[in-house]
Amino acid sequence: MAIQAGDKAPDFELKDNHGATVALSDFRGHKNVVLLFYPFAFTGVCTGELCEVRDQLPRFADRDTQVLAVSNDSIHTLRVFAEQEGLEYPLLSDFWPHGNVSRAYGVLDEDKGCAVRGTFIIDKEGVVRWTVVNGLPDARDLNEYVKALDTL
């Protein structure tokens, strides 16, 4: 079962597409976080969603919010994906131990070995304030989570 609104967000440390370690706790007290889990780099729906986030980054910056996107791809795959698509926000690799963070948030599809489309809005105190979990083929509506940020 996915983490719910009102829960403390599980902390984690993952490598980004440049090999740097990013911890959720790095943002505590400083920024809200939109944590986006997605199945795989280079797939149609994922690419469309992440490019839409890229194109709308000012909407998140204006709301004092950091976007973190997580997949079970390797950091090497994520680096090429980010370069190809011009993604300048952190793409985090939950590759090894495989899916530990996705599992902690309740969004790992164990049979397929990838995360489903889970979105978690986490406030500056580290509390989940809004969530949506979609199946693998179902794109999310970015406007929904921007509206949810406006309630913080």
C-alpha cells in the first residue's frame, strides 16, 4: 500500500543521474518536494510526463519546491535520458538495492520490477500532504499536483 497523506515521508539517499547522492532530508526545512516515481526512462508516457515537468519547472520553483524523479533505471541510463531530453532536475536511481525506495513508498510493481506512477507532495517538515498513484500506462495530470502545492 502506498504512503498516504499525513504520513511522515520515508527518508532515502539515492544517486542522481550525475552520480551525486541526494537525500530527501536535504530539503527538510528548506523546500517542499514533489517526488515522482515513474516506470522507465525512454518510454513514451514517462518521457512525455518528465518533459512536461521540464517545461513547467518555473511553476515548481515559484512554489519553493524541488522536483525529484525516481525510477529503477541505472544512473548511466538516467544520465543519457536526461541529456537527450534536456531534463535539468534530479533523476534518481532506485536501481540497487533494486526498488528499495519504491517499495518503501508502496509503488513498486514486484512482478514487473519497476515503480508505478506515484506522486508524493512532501512539505518542508517531511510530511506527505498529497498523493496520487496511477497504473503503468496512465499518465498523471501535472496541474493536479501544482494545485495541491498551492494548498501548502
